[in-house]
Amino acid sequence: MPDDRKGSGFQSAAGLIRYFDEEEDRGLIFDPRLVLYIAVIFGVVIELLKVFWPL
């Protein structure tokens, strides 16, 4: 009985292995710190716009 379970694990993971092998890295690559800096700057600009240009 335990021998039957060993084979099923590899077969179920085979689809995931094929999926990740075919993934392409053609997109833009950003440093995570750059994304955080942009978010902080964007937030500061929004807050300053609220103060200096109220609606």
C-alpha cells in the first residue's frame, strides 16, 4: 500500500514543474526598495495636495 502513494506525489507535481519551467521572465524587474520608495513618495505627494489644494 505505501508504494502506491509514492508514485502519485510525483505525478501530481509534474504539472507544476512543467508550468514553472515554461514561465518567461520578459517583464520589467524592479528592486523592491524602489517600489517602496515610489509608494512613499506618492503618498507624500497625495497628502501635500490635500493640504495645498483642498477641494
